[in-house]
Amino acid sequence: MLSDHQQRLRARFLAAPVVAPPEPWRHLDRTRRCIPVGGLQGVGFGVHPQTGVDLLMVVSMDGFGLIDATTGATIARDRDPDPDDASPSGPDLACPGIGVLVGTRVRVAGLFGGGLHATTGDGWTVDVVAPEWPNHRVLLSADGGACKGPPGTSWWHVLHADYSELRAAGFSPSGRTLAIATSSDVTLIVRPDLP
């Protein structure tokens, strides 16, 4: 049985419409909104060693992909990874990097566990709620995750995963990229370089 407070929270989350993220955040691709990835198992962040931009490693049933989080372009692909490394493993749930991340291990969050950053250094928070479980809603907030007040003021409902199973949601270590991964796609919400 839900308490009165829990019932009010549930009603608030159910009533919040999906909206575009607030400034300075924006969807990477305003037309497509997501990058299709069938059989997605998990995602993890790396940093391009030459440019310093955020890279998103995607682990799926079809192998590994490496996405430039500033453009959405796939910059490396391994359709046939070593079977011993094809799924996140070890105490850090990592996979071997590909492309410019060869020689590193990338921590992966998703089907096998793990997690991405839930906050940024300057106070943004991402929360996942399920007022209509098993469907999940991803909330971006500037109030530390309190989600007080009406939606669109200090918190925003940016994705409703009612079409696929949510795998992971979180920020890159730099705080410039928010990745939301479902079993069928990845949504990237980005902001300009921080000062």
C-alpha cells in the first residue's frame, strides 16, 4: 500500500508530459531523437584520447559499437568480439574498448547491472521512476532530484520508455552527455562544453 506522499509522487509523475530537455540541454538529433540499436544490452562512456569528446560504447547482441556523443556517428564497430569478452564481466562490469579506446576497458551499465553517473558536477540529476511499472520514465532535474513544483520548472520528464525495456540512464563523467538506453535504442541529450 502506498503512503499519501507516495501516491502524490506517483500522480505527479503520471501527469508530467514528455518534453524537450531544458536549456542548455538538447537532443543530439532533433529529428530522429534516438539511435536504433537492436538487442542493446548496455552502454558505457569513454573519452576520445585526442579530442577529449565523450564517446559512448554500446554493447548489443550484434557486438560492440562506439558512438561519438557530439555527432551521433558510429566511429568504430566490432560485430564479432571475442566470446570471452562479448558481455560485461569482472568486478567492474567492463568490456574491452574498440576503435580509439583499444587497450582500455569500458565500464558498461545495463542488462548485467552497473550504473552511470546520476549527477553532474554542477548539480543536474537524472532519475528513473516507474509509476506504471514496468514502464519507466526518465526525469532530468536541476533541483537535486527533489522534483518539487510543476514539471517544466526545475524538473523535466524527458523520456517515457513504454515501448522497450530501459537498460540504463546516466551522465558521462564530463557531465556533457546524458545517455538513455533501452533494449532497442539510445537517446543522447547533450549540452555545450562546460566553462
